[in-house]
Amino acid sequence: MKPYLIIQNDAREGAGQLMTLIRQRSLMSSTFLGWEADYKKMNSDSYCGLIVLGGAQGVYELDEYPYLKDEIDLVKKFIEDKKTVIGLCLGAQIIAKALGGEVLQNSQKEIGWFEIQIEESASNDDLFMMHPEKEMAFHFHGDYFKLPPGCISLAKSEMTECQAFKYAENVYGFQYHAEVDKELVDVMCRSNGSYMKANGYDAESVIAESENKLTGYQLRCSFILNKWLDMAKK
């Protein structure tokens, strides 16, 4: 089977549990930092799917982060070629932009554990069919997206109107972090402690809260992520 292409948008934050599942299933992957990648050499025919991870960048900050335009074009190409695609946090915003959606700054940050509500439209979705109607999820974002044309909203939260969506049957965007494990939560919080404090959150408190929530959360998300991995074509 061909490898997954992973675009990493933060030098310290990898694919977390999603990478663990890839390795457990003896699948292959190739990871590139978004700002270092040679996008001209990335042919969708060489990969079974595309994974776009999170980062502090804003999709609307193309002048400051011009490589994000390359990521958007890469997503468009994979979608056109009917490859499986998943985006997490910033990755979801990049997919939304590639599909004609709008990405905006929220009035407040959604960081830590907040409840998501599964939409009725997700009841027959392969990834979400086993997910409880309401459950806690891990968040770390200050931007949000408008649902792109032709997409189906799968989840929402009180603060964010769309927390997950799909396009066709093989493209998924998650505003919340379905990929986190303990190591990734620790890295995200401790690397952004000052940012969190400035927005009314305490890094160590979020880490402590995660100890009681991560086991069940990772189990729920592993079902979702494994179902997405099942969609890849050789």
C-alpha cells in the first residue's frame, strides 16, 4: 500500500494517536513540515491519502505564511483525484478554504475540554455512527470556518458552529483535535503556556483535566480515525 502524506504545521506537534494507529496497522507515511515541503514534487498518485495537521497559523494570513497557499492547492489536487483527506484544526480550515469555505477569527478561544454535539446528519456516517450524541472533546483553536459548499456538518459545539464536516465520502475536517494523545496534549499546552494564560486558560490545569478524560476520548477517536484509514485506496 502507498504511504500517507502528512503535512505538519508545527515543528513540535505531530499526528499523535493517528500516527500510532498507522504504525500499529503496519502502514507507511511520509511527514513534511509545511514551510519546508517541496510541493512541486508531491504527486497524489504516490500516496494513498493526505493528512493535514494543526498549527498556530491563520488561513487568512497568506502574506505571512505563503506556503499555506501551496497546502490549499495540494488539498484541492488530492480531492480532485478522489484521494482520502483528513484535516485537523488548522488542517480542517485549510480543507474548508480549498472547498470554497470562509475561515474567520472567533471572538474567544476554545482551548481544553468542551462538549461537542453530533448532528443528526452524522447518524449514518461511517466515522460517527458509534459516537455518543454529546461528549467532551479536546480543542485548541481561536479560528473557525463556515461550512463549505457541498459539505455536510457532522458536529458542533456551543462556541463553534461546525466542529466536523465531510465532503463526498472520503474528505473529513475536524476543528477539534481528534488525534491527540497524552504526549501531544502535554506538548500543545506546555509549548503555548503564555498564549493560554493570556486567553484565560491554565496549561497545567488543562493537562490535569486531560488525565481523567483522555482514555475514553482516545477510544472514541480511535474508532473514527481507523474508519478513515479504512477508506484509503491502494
